[in-house]
Amino acid sequence: MDILKMINTQKVVDWRRHLHAHPEVSFKEFETTEYLVQQLAQYPEIEIIRPAATGLLAILKGGKPGKTIGLRADIDALPITEEADVPFASKNPGAMHACGHDCHTAMLLGAVDALYGMKDELCGTVKFIFQHAEEYPPGGAVDFVKSGLLNDVDAFYGSHVFVDAPAGVIKAATGPVSANADIFKITLQGKGSHAARPEKGIDTLLIGTEIVQALHFIVSRNVSAFDNAVVTIGAFNAGHAHNIIPDTAEILGTVRTVNQETRETIKKRIEDTINGICTAYGASGKLDYTYGYDAVVNDAGLNDFIKGIAAKVLPDAEIAEMKPMMGGEDFSAYGAIAPAFFAGIGAKPMDGEHFEGHHPKFRVDEASLPIGTAMYVAFVLHQ
């Protein structure tokens, strides 16, 4: 069976371009969800369930008994103003598909189209997860998991386009492929004073600066060089005038780890750092630490399976080892239900400079679309 010939590439491209031109950010994908409902209406035997305000689950029951397979695509965009020079650029100011979720959604629609065409011969059930809010914790996956609608799934598959490899490359790996992704907020309370009399105040700007510097030593002095961890400060806000020592400050940051023990160690060291520096200066500090997405851990058995079907279905494709990324992915939530696998689909533009995900000039090679679609379909047909 030539799966690539089953795929209507023009449809997939058209879907992707429409979605790219009409992006919506996490938890606000209302028009995107309605568009998906409209497109899925072409397939009258597919059941549509909406476990949350946005996103949906489409269920296709095959004509023969078999496993229940979950295929997932994320549908949300990012709060970025697009700068990419493409004719189907975002029409929604301040929102952009800068991470390829439009591609994932279109590929999954392509899988619906291909598998529906052979539904009578299809073994088992396919649950197409068009998931909202991957980009913003607590993420949309939690709504699907809590709904119980996926409890009967035997295996999950998801993928992501990557522009560090050209179309035709499929990345696979076993073990952790993404990071535990946590966020934190530090609130400092000092004592304001006139800038000409700093001895009368407790300077939260100075204290915050020392805390920020100290936090960047945590990984290098507390985590093994053979472990993966990142502590990054994204915002530091203190003061509003040139002649006032600020009495409050706020620091926002993120922690990325792969090892659970390292995750807890870093959280503890952040607490210790805040308490120690604040005590030294007579200030007080509060840490609000939020555990985000757990690391995505690819099932070892599915890794061999994925590599096997990729070589069989796409003989011209290059199968590469996917290196762990320190980005977060709420696909990890599905791995708590059943074996799960997250693959990489090469999508590096053939011309011009390429920009990584979350960049306002992010572009992809649309030749990646039928390849990603074929992997969705193959995962179902070869179970």
C-alpha cells in the first residue's frame, strides 16, 4: 500500500494556509475549532466531541475490530506579530503560527481524509485529538485526559515540524525527548526611599539583581555536566522613576529539566538563594513555583516500531536520531494513559534564512506536510 498516494496533498496545503492566516492563541481557538468542525463535516460518520471550550476529539470507527489509536495535533498559535514574507501571513494582529501547529493540524486533517476513505477495511478505532493550548500551562492535554474519553486508547502518536532538518527527515528517539517545563515568580519586598538617601531604604532592585546573578550559578554548581538543566530569567521589573529606590520587585523565570531529582534540587536551591540574599539585606522574598509540563518520554518499543514503519512507508526518507530538546510539551500527559511516541518531521525551508520556532519570521517547507501526514496514517495502519 502506497500511503503517500492516499494523501490529498493539495487539501493539506490548503488547510495549512488557511490556519496560518487565521491564528488564535491558547484557550482562544474558537474560530479554529469551528473551522475544524466545518471541515470534519465532510466525513459524516465521524463523531465529534468537544471536551473543552476549544479543541475537539474526532472519532472514526473502522469496519473491523482492532486497537484504539490516538493521534494528536496542537491547534494554538503564539502571541507574536508575524514578519514572515508569505502570501498567507497572519490576518490576526499579534497572533502567529510561529511553531508549526498549523502544519500539525493540517496533517492530522489529512490523516482523517485518508483513513476515512478506507474506513470499511480499517481495523479498530482512531481518535483524532485536535488539542488546544499546547503553548500555555496548564495546557489543553489535561482537558482531554480528565474527560476520560481517551482511557481506552492503546497507543498515542504525535509529531512536530522542525526547521533544523530538511523535508524528508524523520526524527525518532527513545526516552526523554522534551523537558520538564516549570515557571516561577519571585516577589521581593523591601523599603522604598529617596535615591539621595539609599541608607534609609532596602533596595529591591539591587537585591533582585544579586538574586538573578545567583540563580544563573545554580545549574553550573549543582547539576552534573552529564545532566540537562536550564534556568532562565525572562523578566525583572523594579521601580518606575530615576530618583526613587523601589520597595518591591518581581522576577519571572523558567526551569527546564529532564531528571525529576534535578527538578526538585533546582527548586530547593532557588528557595535557598532567595531566602539567603533577602535575609542578608533585610528584605523578604516570596517564591511562587508552578510545576508545568512533565518531560515527554518516548516508549522504547514504539521507537523501534516508528523507525520500521518510516523505512517501509517512506523509503526515501532519512531516519535520524532526535536529540532531547529543553522545550516543554504537554503531549507528555498522554503517556500517562498508554505508550506514546513523539516524532520530529523535518521542515527546513529550501531557500533563504531559516528561523527557529517562536520567531516572527518562522517558515517551513510545505514538502514536509505529506510526509507528516503519512506518518500519522502509517501509525494506524501498521498497528
